[in-house]
Amino acid sequence: MTFTALIVDKNEEGAISQTIQEIDEDQLPEGGDVTIAVEYSTLNYKDGLCLTGAGGLVRAYPHVPGVDFAGTVEASEDSRYKPGDRVVLTGWRVGEAWWGGYAQKARVKADWLVPLPDGLSTKQAMAVGTAGFTAMLAVMALEDHGLTPGDGEVLVTGAAGGVGSVATAILAHGGYQVAGVTGRPETADYLKALGAETIVAREELNEPSKRPLESERWSGCIDAVGGVMLSRVLAQMRYGASVAAVGLAGGAKLETTVIPFLLRGVNLLGIDSVMRAYEDRIKAWGRIASDLPMEQLESMIQPATLSDLPALGAAILKGQVRGRVVVDLNA
């Protein structure tokens, strides 16, 4: 049987190509024990890297990208899953080292799957995707370190992006006072509709601080930018507050001092979603199903098909994608 897939390939000169092809099911990776009929996938920053060949994430060509997918089990050699079960996959280097979700079928290890929570459709799950899953992990980490509604402003950097959009909606729905950072003034109304009370221009935080500590402002922060902005934000955190670091859109280098950690007890929390334990995944997806307002999730969605992905992959690397791209594999 054949199915449709987006194939990324590299020629002898190193040039990357993306083509939509009909391929045979026996071309799926060996070693997987569950075969899924993929219904929806999505677009993350890593997908942009894999689609364009940047970052060295893809080691073997030809390759099917797609870090995330959701669909229905067709066949399973593992007792935890049976045909007809609805499942979601994020992380585990699927779409990088293993063929991913930009195809109508996928074959993966059962350990990498999570049952789709009640109340979520496969489309909604991919409107969430790795970005939203990471956002929820960040919210949970801040709460585990003492953040509660009413503590004051919670800053979300890169707020109009995938992680930032979902984080803003979750925090606002939970009663938190959200301040969203964006370098695109035209996204202000979008962020306010998600629940942001304050819009902070990127320029306000994108210059290095001249002092190791500034006035205390933020009771918590979810940072998708890194680099200079993270350094600046650390100097503005309230006593005992935490920053959940989830991304590096502004750079991987962090130039700061230990002063915020020593004199204000600031916590810098690293958030990894790729290799997260199964129990944490179940808890986070359960919180997503209960705490993320679905009408706001719908407002984030940019629908797409496989043919749209090459252009969108380049755009997301330039910070030009707002909200969440949802890829319909059967469109």
C-alpha cells in the first residue's frame, strides 16, 4: 500500500530538496512496533531546521520530517495500544533521527506515544503540539516553584510564537496577569485576545543591562528567546521568582552574573520536552485538556497542507509564523 509523504533529500552537492511523493508502507522505519494513520501534524522551529537542512538535525537522507503527529493506531505489536486507539506523539527525536509526521503513515516505538486525552481531537492536539506541550511544562515548573495567581506580572517572551501563544492563553485562563513580549506590533491585538494584559516591545528588553540588578518587576517568566533578553529579564525578576527557559530564538549565549541568583534567589529552570518521562507527559496533556481554552486555541490555528511546508519552514526560522500551524495530512 502507498501513502503520501513529504520527502526531504540532499544531493551530492549538498543542496536540499523537498518533494511530495507516494511511497510504500514497507519503506517505513524498521524497529517501530506501532503503525499510525496520521491525521494531523504541525510546525515547530525544529521542523523548520529539518525542512531546510539547517542545524544538522537530520543525519540520514531521504527523510520525512515532522516532530509531532496525532492519529489513529492501525496496527500494534505492543499490548498498550490496539487498532482504533487515538494517540499523540511529540519529541523523542522523531522527525529528526526517525521518520516523522509529515506523512499519512508513521511507524514508531510504543514508548514514544501518549493516549490522546479525552476531550481533545487530533486536530486540537496538533494545534498544541510540542510548542504547547512545552508551554504547559513551563507553567507547571513555575507553579512547582511557588508561582500562584495574584503574585504579579508573569512575563512571556516571544509571546506571538507557538510556545508563547499557548503559554499566554494558559496563564491568562488560570488567573495570572500576563505581559507578552513581541517584536511585531501588529500582533498586539492577537495577544490581548489570548489574555495578555500588557504588551512589552522587544526593544525594551533586547539591550544588555548596565547593572547586575534592576528594579524588581516579574513574578515569573516563560522565556522562548534566550540570549540578551534572558540576561536582561533575570536582572528584573522579583525575589524568589523563577524563569522557565524553553527556547533560544534570540541566541544560545547567556551573558549574565550570578548576582540575581545569590541576592534575589532567582531560579533558572530548564525545560526539555523531547525526552520527558511518560508520567510527566500524561500529567501535562491532562492539564492541557482541562486548562487550555479551546476557543483561544482555535484562534491560534493557521491551517496548512504538505505543499505549504517548505515555505512555512523557512518562514518560522525568520520568526514570521504567528500562533500554531496545523497540517492536515488528508487535505
